[in-house]
Amino acid sequence: MEKRKTTRYQTEEIITEVVIAFPGDRKWLELAEKGDKLFLMREPNNQYDKNAIRICNTLGQPLGYVPRRTAEYIAEYMDTGKPILKCSIKEISVLEGAKKVTVSIKTIKLKKLLDTFGDITVGEPRVYKNLSLYPLFSEEKENIEYVTLEEAVKNKWVTITEVNEGGHVPELKVINNSPENVIILDGEQLIGAKQNRTVNITILVAAKTESVIPVCCTEAGRWSYRSRVFSTGAFTYSKLRKIRTQHVVNNIRTGQGFMADQGEVWNEIDRKSTVMDSKSETHEMNKIYEDRQKELNEFKEALKPVEGAKGVVVSLNGRVICADIFDRSKTLQKQWEKLVGSYTMDAIESPEKAANKTTGKDVETLLGELKKAKIDVKQSVGTGKNIGLETGKFIGTGLVYGDSIIHVSVFPKEA
């Protein structure tokens, strides 16, 4: 007898309210009762809101629209084919002559995304001096096609500029003229224009669209044009990514966008420059990388990519400092050298050759903890949603499309 495999989903209930100012327009509500089934209908071409979702009864008679902020949360979920398990009337009440209908919408729980971390296996580490890279393996999940920012810039598919002639420190404009979606990773450094920047959060810029993206300045002493457009640079080192991530996670949770504390970022770059004995008239982070090119090349040569790996946990002097996990191995392969360069910048600041106290079991414990993370969600400035993750020991951000994590970066809370 054939056994049927059952996938168990956790569900979440979204409660929203629709106020009917003129109940006479909804005669069918006079007979409606708690528990009555409703349907959601997407209206992507709605002239007032691209995320519009109409609520109807079983006969197609309209109730109203899902409120804008709630619609923003679930519209893309519906657009990518994920099921709305149930929609029904939870309560009907009268409010100053108007009818208030409380609607219950049940969907697959977004927290199911975190089950991704339980399906990962840990490989043998690549080790060089005080740096250990643990490769992570799991099933490939390519829900959406994209190219890397470096590929897009190289092929002149994407242009990145200041938001306007005067510029605005925490934002840049990305124009994607190609037929491809383009992924821009948190930590990507952009060189040029009025000052160098680093990207605050992973973003997927859809084909043939423009996006204004959140960034931080990594060159405090310049505010003048060096070029009209940005080029790609080295990847931001883990300690600075962690500092920025702590602020971004808090802002996602409180609905304040994806900005970081610019002053704290500048302070960290100044600290790093002093420790690394790197001097720049414009306090340029990129100068630190230029001054340490020999060591960077040495680590990159020693730490080659692992075939099939789609993620990596980084251990420095026996302690986990970072993890980067992608939805597919080819993305990690393309980003490997730049990521290793960023991890190296942490390693050469702390050159002690401590025994590698981190083990594969420790990495599995980390992944197990991430399965229980608190998760907050916000609509991305591009395609998909950005998430903030937090456990007792770790913090991170990521990009989600449908029910897939496209990229997530994680850092320990402790120093």
C-alpha cells in the first residue's frame, strides 16, 4: 500500500476589520453570521493600490477591501500561489450606525520559513590560520530567478546613482533596465558618486524597475562627486554588518524602515582604521581593504569554495562571528571570494591562532536555535519581504520571496 507523504504547516490567523459606513449597500450582511465563509480576490491592477484585495461572500457579493497595511502583508503571498487556508467572518457589530465586520484570514505561518534551518547539514570546515568556514548544505529552492549585482553592473544592466543631484546620505537609486531580477546583498559596498556606501539589507530589484534602497555611508570625509554612478566594491566586514543589523532588526520590528545608526557606523570605521593602521583623508573604509590586499589574497587562495554548499557559518578564533545562507549554491559560489574577503578583514584584526573550539555540533546548535527565532516582517523596497530574526544569542536579517528565504545573514549578539 502506497504511503502518502503529508506536509504539516503551521498556520497563522490574521485579524482585520472592515467598517461599512452605509450598511444598506451590503444587504446580504443582514443574514450573515459569525463563521460564514468569505473569499479574497486580488486586484493587482487596482488604480489606487497594487496590493488591493477584495473581500466577497460565497456568491461573489462584495464586503469591502482588506485594509491597506494588511493587504501589503499578504498580497505577494497570494501572488506567488501560496494558499489562503480559510477566510471567514469572526464578528459583526454596529459602530455609530456603521457595521464593523471582523474578518479572520488563516494562512500558512510565515514562521514555517525557519524550518529551513532544520533541513541543513553541516560539512567539514575549510580552515586557514584563525578562520574556519563551515559549509552548509540543503535542498536547492529556486522560487525566483535572479542575477547578482556584480553580474548586472558588469553587463551594464543596472545603474546605481544618488537619489537626486544633491544626494541623500541614507538612500541611493537603483535602475534595473534588464529583463532579469537583480539581488543586492546586505553588506555590498558601492564605490563612487558623492561618497561610498554599504547596503543595509538584502534587496531583490525586479526586472525593468527602479528602487530607492537604504544604505549607510562608509566615507565620512567626502561629499562631492567622484563619478556619476556607483561601481561595486569589497564586501563589508562582519563586525560592521553586525552593528548595522542590530539597528535594522529593531527598525523592522517597530515599523521604522531599514535605516541604521550612521554615527555608530562611522565610529566603527574609525576604530577599524586605527587598529589596522590605515589612514585615509576621507575616512574611507575601502582604504583599509586596499592596504591589506596581500593578506586578503592569501586567505582567498587558502579558502576555496565548497561545491554544492549554499551557506557558510564563520568561526574566528573558535567563536562564531557570522553566517550567510542562500536559497541556492550558485549564489554562494559567485559571492564566495567577496564574502571570504569580508571575513578575512575580521580575522587579520585578531591574528591569534586559537585552537578551533567551534565544532560541527556547535553549528547545528546554532541552526536549531534559529528555528525558534522571533520573526518580524516588512515589505521590501524591492520584490519580496525583508525579515528580522532574533533569538537569545543571535540576530539577523533576510529576504523572503513566497515561502523561501533568498538570503539570510546572522550574527551573535555578544561582542
